[in-house]
Amino acid sequence: MGKKKTELKVVKPKQEKAPKEPLVVFAFRLSEADRDRIHAAAGPGRATRFVLSAALAAANADSKAFETLVAQAKTNLR
């Protein structure tokens, strides 16, 4: 039986990433029912991003972004 030749991988140097803005944690308490409702409205694996987007849309008075989230929630709740 013949041996397979293995190819050497060329290791490329990692590019340095620009420093990111420092992040903080913003937390709040809610009931299990509210949490489940948010998860259902946001869709699988998207609850945190959904809530963050909703909070920022409200804080920025961005009614168009908020309406987009509401439309997304209506679709996911069907």
C-alpha cells in the first residue's frame, strides 16, 4: 500500500485587530414567563440581540428599527 503525501501548511502571521470599545454588562430581572415570551418573539438563539436592539431603538427614538423588531416578533410568534 502506498503512503499518502502530507502537505505542509503555511502558517500566516495573525493580523492585529483594532482595539474594541470596552463593553459593560447591563442586566435586569424579569419573570420566567416574560423571558420565554422574549425567546419566542426573537427566534432561536437571538434573544439577547433582540432585547439589545429593542432597548437601543427605544433609547434612540428610532421608531423604524422598533417597528422592524415588532414585525420580526409577529413572524416568530405565528
